[in-house]
Amino acid sequence: MEDLQIYIYTFLAAFVGVVPPGLVNMSVAKTCLEKGKRNGTFMAFGASLVVFFQALLAVLISKYIFSNPYVKSMFLKAGVAILILMFLYFLLSANRKKTQRTIKKRTGTKSFFTGILVSGLNIFPIPYFVLIGTLLTNNFKITFTIYNDVFFALSAALGTFTTLYLYIIFIMKIDGKTELFKKYSNYFMAALMLVLIIITIARLYNM
């Protein structure tokens, strides 16, 4: 029964957590548009693999992070630095002159590792799953053994992949109507990074 509780609550938390537009799901959508469904799926696999380790780390250090404001602050400061770099990258990419070129079919390996990189740069799942793990412990009296830790992380990864795959299906179904997104995708990503920077800085000042 405890295993089922962990699976349901963690899966739903991961599923819902990836629904709002963010770095990972928008990157997967962009990859689908530029390189096709197969590459988008490989990228989703890579991103979900990272979430597995992020969730595992989160549940292992949940009590320590909440009892140590300095560690929490360092996580957020690192997040701001990464987001600023991503903002500059997408802004420069959007302003780069585009030439007409044929999209090459690539193996999914590069997209898989791109998913790992993008998801690794996104540190927000760690505090999110720290919160989920703490709520499960305090509100549902769940004891996190090593087995439950791994099960928690696996549920988080599966929930994340499910949402990302639904993004892929949605994007491929409206492929003929996405020229605007293709044209301005880098501007959209830059704007998203800027919003996340502002939110993170606000959280730092309100700690």
C-alpha cells in the first residue's frame, strides 16, 4: 500500500510539474519541430533520466535542505547564473541570421544527450521533489527506505516522461500550424528564461 501511495503521488506531482511551459518541455517541443518526433522522444528519455537522479538526490537530502537556509540559497543562486547564461544563448540564437537549409536526419543519440544536458541545467526539480518527499513523510507517514527512495525517483521520472511525450504528440499533431513557433521559438525561450530569472531572484530576496 505504501508503494502504491508513493507511486501515485510522486507520478502525479511530476506529471503536473512539467505541464507549465518550462525549459525542458519547450526544448523538447522545439526539437520535435526541427528534427522530428524520434529525436524529440530521445530527448525526453534523456531529460527523464536526469529527473530520476534529481528526485533521488532530493529525497535523500530533503530534511537537510529545509533545515539549512544557506544550502537552499546556494541552489537558487546557481539557478540564477545558469538561467542568465541560457537567456543570453537563446537571445543570441534568435538574433543570428538564418539561412535556408535542409534539416538533416540525425541519430537519436545526440538528442538523448541534449536532453540530459538541458534537464541537468534545470535545477528546479530538486527543491520541488524535496517538497514532495517532505509532504509524503509528514502528511502520509511514509518511511523512506532505500527501496522507497528508488521507487520515488522512478515514479518521478515516469511522470516526467509521460508529460513530455504528451507534448510531443500534441506538437506533431499541429505541425502544420507551428510556423510562428518555429520562427520565434528562440525569442520565446529567451523570454521564458527572463521570467524564471525574475522569479528566482524574488525567491532569494523573500527567503
